[in-house]
Amino acid sequence: MAERSFKQEVKKLRLGAGQEFEGEGILAVTKALLQAGVAYVGGYQGSPVSHLMDVLADASEELDALGVHFESSASEATAAAMLGASVHYPLRGAITFKSTVGTNVASDALSNLASGGVTGGALVILGEDYGEGSSIIQERSHAFAMKSQMWLLDPRPNLTSLVNAVERSFELSEASHTPVMLTLRVRACHFHGRFQTKDNQAPAFSLKEAMENPRRDVERMALAPATFLHEHEKVESRWQAAQRYIRDQRLNEFFEGEERGLGIIVQGGIYNTLMRVLALMGLADIYGQTHLPIYVMNVVYPVLPDEVLQFCEGKAAVLMLEEGQPEFIEQELHTILRRADAPTRLHGKDMLPRAGEYTPRVLLKGLRQFFQAHAPALLGRRALPPGVARLLDPKVIPIVPSMPGVALEPVSGVLPRPPSFCTGCPERPIFTALKMTENRLGKHYVSADIGCHQFAALAPFNIGATSMGYGLGAAGAAAFNTPETDRRTISIMGDGGFWHNGLTSGIGNAVFNRSNNVTVIVDNGYSAATGGQDILSSKADTPARTTHQSIEAAVKGVGVKWVRTVTKTYDLQAMRAVLEDALTSPDSGPKVVIAQSECMLNRQRRERPKRRQLAKEGVRIVEEKFGVDPDTCTGDHSCIRLSGCPSLSIKPNPDPLRRDPVAAVLPSCVGCGLCGEVAHAAVLCPSFHRVSLISNPRPWERFKARLAARVIRTLQGRLARKEFYHVA
């Protein structure tokens, strides 16, 4: 089950011509695909386009009615290879995944696709995960588009522009026989708006027709010597066709302004941020009317020299707003202007940061510097509001205390807090057990992986030295395979990464090269970090997917002999015993530990609505919570250091003779029991207790609760009287 259901929202996909759609960006993109007559869609979940996959999965009725095939692909490479259906047939296909990591995985298939070209429109919708909300390495899709010569769109973030970009992308692809990439930034995926809809279109050429009428053209395959001709096609034919279509359809936009001597060129994706900053400076209004001419590049690759020169004509200076590095667009603009011997001076990264997201604060500082150099009078049109003026000199708080180049002292009393596991996460006890194992056997080199489990690299666990890619945890430790020592490395791999590529690149590689190291596969039943989508080993029954596949059987199938499965990760004693066995076993060959427990977020999403409904119906419901006896707690806080649970906190010590705060369990506790397990397994303290919260209790339970409360009040009253007499 995904983290969010779109069953109600997908009904909007049925809207016809002339009706108004109101909703989220992700849903609007799906509607645009159906309006464009897409024949097939695939992809792999990943922020910020995970919900696009969820929408497509929930819209099965709408897709089936139009004859559109949808697949949740095994990886980004699998999704990219799907576009091979558009090489010989006039089939419109779309895939989606996260960039840059998804593009890296898909690179082989995309390069081959771009080499031979396409007949039907081929669209790659990329979740451009860059900047402050990102969860990945900070790179750009632009470099890949240039490398393989795939056109790259970065449309203005409003629903009309997004829908138009999707529909025009298919036409651009067909006009130039080239795959097209369309980037969706985090805010573009999730903002809400309106647009006028069109009728959905069934594919003009169906998959059935393609399968029953096979076609073949060896010159479209990426096979020498055809590949040499493909390169010439790209430069001499496809490039010109793309520029002609972009120009004729006016995909890029020109906005006029009163100030003729200056101008701004901006990527479409950061247009809204630019307009907000100009409005704060008194140079634009909330309706988009601007004092300065603006050239919006909704297509950032290829660049159209004639449009650039047209915009720069008569201007003394132009500022290029290009987010990220290197400054590919700015470099090309310099080339265009210099070759044309244009007098316009181009600014960009000389006035703006080379790296990082272009937030309003960043653009405000860059624009002020640009105007100070070329039009100081513009700075006096409106005084900045006090709150905005303070943005020009912000105090930066490091996200992680160990980040290089930052001060460790808290600013204004706010302490940095590194990201961590959710409350009740079944992965937390795995790393608690690893810390306990370290205490007994010493430290081991740990190769981490991409996923929720990567949070173990931060406090309080501090486990994990590298993370080389999704499903590459075991491969990241492959070099440490030597008979010169009996010390073993530990690799972490999630179940999503395992099915993505870890089975072959990690486990199969370890078997083939006779590794003696340990791999821990975290099996929480979902692709949890991307939103809780089902995978091959999920336990849920789904009508369109095959699940219930065994990770243990797959591991044994590629030749692993030593495999142990722990079915309850919260059992610290069992978890620690298996890890110690794996690290000390005399058996040769790779050791695989499968740690199973369901993702707590997905479990709560499934169980909480059921509990609420049963409680309304008068059914007896028992929820377990844990607590700490403040009179027993010593304030040692080992429980917090060994679990890091967000529901474990501190509060003032009730004993006036003790200054150390005591541990406390917050109401967000889900009753996983790890804190109590830690206290027991590590022999910490007896202060933890378990509480059963009963809805619709039986009469006997009510009587016991009232009796217990009365006894407690009596004993507390006696204690209070003793304290009073003692003080007196």
C-alpha cells in the first residue's frame, strides 16, 4: 500500500472538453498524458514523482478504458527500456522516475534509445530532486540531456503550462525523432491550481496492433556501423527539427517590460520564485506584470540562438538565472553572444551562487547586485519589508553537526537535529543490535545503502561508512574480500534495493567471488523510503501485481548457503545472536541475515482506520503503550542513546535532590516495545513499564481500573502527608 490513496482524486481524470480541473500538479500531469493519447506508461517510484506512480496505479479503471498499459517497473533501467516500443511504432510512451539517481540507473537504455531515435513520442518525466528539499546527491539532469542529446523541458510551474508541456513534448519528440525529458521540481509536483481540460484520447495506434504487425529496421538499432550515422543524424537533422518546432510552437515565452536596457533570462522552473522576488522589490505585481523584460526558457535544451539574440538586442546587460552547476546554459549564451559579436553583457554565476537552490533569499541578493551595477534607481522603487530585509543576512544552522565548514555552536538556542527513523520503525532495533554486537566483538566496516536504513549513519547509531547507490550496499564492500584477515565487513541492503538490483550486483557477486562477508537485508515489506509501494516480497495481495516472493528463496537460488531469517526485528536478543553468529561462523562463503518486520508507517496506515471503526462499533480494542517510572529512572538516558526513538524524550526530575532529567515516553508511542527490549537486553534499568489502553472495556476491566485508581490515590495521599510532616 502506498502512503496515500488517490482513489477519489483520479475521478477528475474523466473530465471532458471545456471542463475545469482543480487539483495537484501530479494529477494534472496524469490528465495531460491521457489527453495526449499515451499508449503505455511505466516508471519507478522516487521523490518527488512517487505520487505520480501512485496516481497511475489508482487510475487503473481510467487507463483500462482507454487501452493504456501501465507497469510499475522493477527499476529505472526497466522503465527506460520500455520506451523501445516507440522506436519502430507510432506509439506514445511515457516513463517517470527520480533524477539524478534514476537517470544514472537508466542511462544505458536511454543512451541506446536516443542513438537510434524514435517514431512515436517518447517522454521521460523526471522528478528533479534538487535543493533544500532534496534527498539525493546534488547533480542536474541537464548534463545527461546534453550527453545523449535528448531535449530537456523545464516548464513554468502552473497547471496550464505543465499540461501544455506534456502534450507538446510528445509532438516535439515525434517531430525530431528524439526522446524528450521533462523535469518536475518538488513544488511543481505538489502545488494546486486549475486548467481547462480536453477529452481523453485513446492511443491512435494500439499495442495490440503493434504486436500483431511486427516491424524491424536494423538501422534504428544502436549497432555499429549505424551508430556512426546516428550521431550525424542528431546534429544535421534532429537538432534542426527540434529547434524549428520549439520556435514555431513558441514553447519559450517572452514577457515585455518598461525597462528596455536590461533583461532577465530564467529557467521556467524557477519563474515563480523570480516573480515573487520582483514583487517584493516593487518591480512586478502578483498577476505577472513586470517592469523588466523576461525571457522564460521552458525548453532549456536545445537553446535557440535566434531567440537569445532577439531578446538581448538593444540591452546593455542581461542576468541569467540558472539553478545548479555547472552553468551549462550560461556558457552557451556566452558563446552565442560572442559569436554574434553582440554588445550585451551577460551576468549569471558572477552574481549568484554557483551551487544550491535558488530560493527567494538567493535571488533577492543576486538581483540587488545586478541592479546595483546597471540600474541603481530600480532599487529605490520600494523599501523591502523588515522581515524580507533580514533575509539578506541570515544565520545558517547546520543540518548535521559534523557537516564540514560549519560552527557547532547552536544559533539562538536551536540545536541541530539530524533526520532519524520514524517512531516504532522496525529498522531501529537492527542497528541497536549492531551497536550491542560492536560492544562485544569490536567495530566492523559497514557499507550502507540507499533507503530509510541510511539514517543509521547519523546519531545515535553512527553506523555506515559509504553508500554507493540503491541496492549497492553489498557491492560497496566487495573490495574488502581478502583471506588475509578473519574480520568481516557488514553490508546493509533494503528489500526495495534488493529487488532493484542488489540480488545480482550484491548477493550474486558475493557468491561468484566467494566473499566471506555479511549482508543484512532489511525486509520491511515495501519500498518504504519512496512512499510504501508494494514490491515482489510484499505480503499484500494485489489484483495486478505478483507478491509474496521470498527473499530467502531468491538468495539461496543464486547460491548462498548461510542464510538466517529473523522474523521479528524487535527481538533484540535474537537479532544480536544472529549477527554475532554471522560475524563469527566458521562456515565459508557469504553470510546473509534477513531482518523482517513490517514498516510501522504502513502498518499504522492500515490498522488505525480499522481500530477507529471497530471502536465506534463498540468492539473492545487494546492498544499497548510504554512508559517510564520517573521515580525509578536514574537519568542515565542509555535507552535514548541505544534507540534514538522520537517518542523517547526527557522531562524534569521529580526528585528535588537530583538534577539530571529523567526519560519520558511521548504520546506518539506506537507500542513497538523496543525501549523495553533495549532496557532488558542491555541490562539498563527497570524503569520501563507497559500500559494497555482499552477502548470499550468490559465491566470487570472497568471495576479493576476504578479499584486501582482508588488504591493509588490512597497511597499517594499517605506519601504526601508524610512529606508534609517531614518538611514541617
